[in-house]
Amino acid sequence: MPYEPVIDADLELGDGRNLAYCIWGDPDGRPIFLFHGSPGSRVFAPNPFTTAEFGVRLITADRPGYGRSDPQPGRGILSWTADVEALAGSLGIQEFSVMGHSSGGPYALACADAMPDRVKYVALVSSVAPHGEPLQDPISDTQDRALTRLAWDDPAEAIRVIAESAAWLVETPERFLDLPRPEPDVRLLRDPAIRGLYVNAVREAVKQGIEAYALDGVLERRPWGFALVELATDVWIFQGEQDATVPPSEAERLSAALPGSHLRRFENAGHGLIVAHWAAILSELT
């Protein structure tokens, strides 16, 4: 049976858009905002009982176009920071930390850039790194290099290409879990509760269609709008050594670009690191 949040609610933002969010763990605990990967949604959260044990109030939210959150035409990575600021304000939270999982990493770093006085620390778990100039940055996958070039040259066409290739997610989101994965992730998904967590998160992510997922794929391949080297907030980077979705080289690039960051590797973990080693991550952070 999937985990249930303490709160699953909606916030009307200043521009009239709806922002859907959940709260997990200790409702009075230290606030950490967790930004989901793609495809992902607010209902993706590691074991909330572990979260509560560490005295953490984990807040998840659907980015625009995912789940119940309204789309935001023309949004960029930094646009998300205003939504987070509004949500924190509505919850009466002044200081907080942010965590980005996979494609959520850029959005966590953006919050540190936009709100340096409010964000205590950033945690990046299996996070993507900036791609850099498409023809200068040695991306391992030739097809991905071509998609990055397209994202720089023609973002609208890149969105169309990604949406077309991932259209099956809307009709059969459970197929996402049957894609080839390294052994640590295969073992993890044999647990019915964890498999249910992922299926629910993906199903919720594409309720409005595939456009938000496709847009995220383009935004993370283009310039993020801020310089990592200028971030003064403490950053913890957690990376599975067997991750085939976001390879360890991404964590190394992030670590090199972020002065004073702390990199912790997990030898026997894949992209499911955040679920498989949630207690170890919270132990490090708290």
C-alpha cells in the first residue's frame, strides 16, 4: 500500500495558478522541500516514517504542468523559485532546506541562488548536472548530445521530439518501471510498496499530458540561468555508483562546479538511491 502524506493540498498563487503540494513526516519538524524528478510528482516521497524519526517535515510539490499544478507558459528553472517562496510563506516557513532528486536538482540549486538568506542547505540526490555548450561538453551518449544541440538551437522542436518519444507514458505509465535498470534498482522495485510508490508518482505526473516532462528535458539541457560557482550555500551531493540514468560523472561535474560541496558515493546503489538509502541521507543532513 502506498504511503499517505500528512497533508495533500492546493495553494492558489498570486497569478491565479494552482500549486499542489504534500507534507510528509513530522508536521512540526525541520522543513525540507523535495523537488521531484521527471517524470515525477508531489506523491513521490521516501519512507515518511523514517522522515518523521529524523524530525523532518518533508514538503513536495508538483512543478507547473505536473499532477494538479497548473501549467506556467514560458517558465524557466528560476521561475520555480517564486512558487517555492509563495508556498513557504503560506506555510509560515522562513528558513528551509531544499533537496532535488534527478531532474529536480537544478530547481533546488535555483532556490539557493534566488533565496540565499532563506535556504540553509541544498541536497542533490542522483542529480543531473549542467550540460554546457553542446559541442564542447563530452556527453557520453551521442543521441543525448544531438538532443542537447536541438534544445539549444530549437527548444520548441526539442520539446516536440521528447513528447513524441515519451507519449506512451500517458497511457501506460507502469511501463516506465520495466525499462532496463541496473541490479540495485531491479532489486528495489521487487518490493511491492516501492513499486507502487513509483507507479503512483509517474501516473500522477502525466495526468495533464507529457508537456511538462518534455519541457523539463529541454530546460535542463539549456543554460540554467545562474552560475553554480557563485552559490555560497552548503551543498551535499549523493550519488549511486551504479546509476545508469544519471551516471556518476554527473555528480563529479557538480562537485567540481560547486565550491565547498560535499560528495558522498554509494557503491551498491542505482538511481533509486533516494529510496534505498533515505535514512543514510537524512542522517548525513541532520
